[in-house]
Amino acid sequence: METVYIIKIGGNIIDDAQKLQAFLNRFSQFNAKKILVHGGGKLATDLASKLNIEQTMVDGRRITDAETLKVTTMVYA
């Protein structure tokens, strides 16, 4: 079975043109089967804010309670 790498890119890279270009250059040189995904964290944070649902972040990671799970389902679905 051949290995496929799943690589997540965050909003901090996508929102910075220089960082994004550097990432894409390196990503394109990675000579293996790969899938690039974006987590959608900023979209989830924005929607939660509009819905007045407080988000808890620890070291840049979202703590997903029941209400936040509903928000992320709306964003990712």
C-alpha cells in the first residue's frame, strides 16, 4: 500500500502572500502522494462570533464544546 500524506494548512499561512507562496513552493516539491486541506478555523471563529458563541483556544487550538461542535459542523459540512 502506498503512503498518502495529508497536510493541513492554516489561515495564518493562507492570509500571508509570502508565506503562502513559500509553502506552495515546498509543497509542490514534496515528491509523494499528498492531499492539501485547510482546517477552516477562521471561518468557524467568525461564525461563532456572529452567533455569540464564545470560543476557547489553548495554544492556538480550539477547545470544542457542544455549541462549538455545532458551529464547526455548519462550517465544514
